[in-house]
Amino acid sequence: MFQIRIHGRGGQGVVSGAEMLSVAAFIEGRHAQAFPSFGSERTGAPVVSFCRIGPTEIRVREPIVRPDALIVQDATLLHQVDVFGGLKDDGYALINSARTIDQLGLATLRDTLQADRLITVPATELAREHLGRPLPNAALLGAFAALTGVVTLDSVAAAIRSRFAGRVGDGNVAAAQAAFAVLQPQPEASRT
């Protein structure tokens, strides 16, 4: 079973991001569950959401304390909340930021995580560009697909479209595709 913990702030789509990730797994024929954990239920308050993906029915229902992957939707949480707590040594960490790992003050994480599994992506900027709003969740799901290969970009796009219709769905899918491309750039020959 692959376990993902998503950290962000209220209003950033943390809960809907976990739900869309679980739908992407369902689309691929796997079992999944998604659920949030709220503290103070207000916009801007720290929020954590969880997603489990597996080949068989998932019976466990408690919060994820040993995640295989982290998605951090708001980099301001990095030094306020223990977002990396319990992350497996071979785990993935995807952080929404236009800054580098060193610029975020996280260089010491390279001592425990593989460099290619500790990644930043400018998801908020991509969301603004493609959606017109600073909601990074869909873009981060595209980046998650590229980073981990746990779900495909096509499944992420289908999950987004099942949640959002019309222009909002199109914008979110475009943001997810752009974030995927940041981590999985096309070879030069296929760009022409």
C-alpha cells in the first residue's frame, strides 16, 4: 500500500486534492481512500489530508504517520509544522514553491532523502497561469504523477474532470499537465 500525506492551509484544496488522487487510483482499477484531519476549520489554518492507494481493499482508517510521500501545498508550513515527521527514508517529498530546496532551508533533508525524491514545483504560479486562481492542488497532482509514477497523468486529468467541469476543469487539467512537464520534460525531438 502506498500512503500519501498532504499538508496545506484551509482554502487551498488540500481535501479535494486527496479525493482527486484517490479517484485517479480508482480509475486505474486500484483501491483507495482519502480523508482529512482538521484542526481549526477556517481559511488559512493548517490542514492535513491523507490518501492510501493499494491493490486490495484498504481496511485501516487511522491517520498516516509513516507516509511514502508528502505533498506540501504551502511552503510557509515547512518551519511551523513537522511536515516531514515519519516520512520513510525512501519516500518522496513534493513542495509547492518556486524556490529551491536550499533556498527553503531544507538542505539537511538530503542527508536522509534521495535528491531526486525531494522536489519543488511552482504549483501556485502554474495554477494562476492556467486557472487564473492560486489553487495549487491540481498542479501538484500532476507533479506527483511525474515524480512517483503511482498514478498516471491521464488518470489525474480524468479525476480532475470528474470533480470540476468546463473552464475550471480545463484550467486545472492544464495546470496539472504543466506541472507534470516541469518534472518530466519532453525530449527535444518530440517538441517540434
